[in-house]
Amino acid sequence: MEQGIRCLRELAVLEIIFSEDERFPKSPDDVQCTSQMWLRFARLGPETYSRYLPTLQWREGGDYVGVLVNKLRIYEDTVTAPFRTHVSSMETRLAEQVWSLIEEGHQKLKKELKE
């Protein structure tokens, strides 16, 4: 997602560079997203988000790049948070199992050394 967001901001920078309007925003996040910018981003975005991107329909005079970036980050956090929680709990369980196996091995080794 970060690569797509960077691309969206780079496209906004191009809009800034080639704008002849002196009042045009100087920050990429303050540039209104054009249809070409949105289509290019939608094509470059990760497949994971391919169902979500169309729901953020581009509209003339619509969202600014910064607003879209925030929406995308919120969506990414919403999608990945449960996965991260699951992975974290699996890590904890695996670590406990490994520790248990190590303890068992130590106990067996102590027993064998005594014999």
C-alpha cells in the first residue's frame, strides 16, 4: 500500500510542477485527485485492496490526495489488525511450546546424566 500511496503523491507532485496557476497547492496532500491519478493508483494498488478501491469512487472536485491517503491507511489498519493479532497469539503459543520442549529436553538430559 505504501508504494501505491507514494505513487499517488508523486503524481500529485507532477500536477504541482506542471500547473501554471500560482495559487496551486504546494503540498502533494493538498492537491485534488484527478481521474488519471486515481486510475493509475487503482491499477498499481495491491490486489488485497482491489475490492475496496472502487468504493472510494473518484469524483470531479472530490477528495484531496491527503484525504485519500488517510482513508487508505485506515482501511489497511482495519484489514490487517485482526491478522496481526492472530499472528501475535500464534507466536506466543509457539514460543510457549518451544519453551516446554526445551524444559522437557533438559529434564530428560538431567535424568540420563544421573543414571
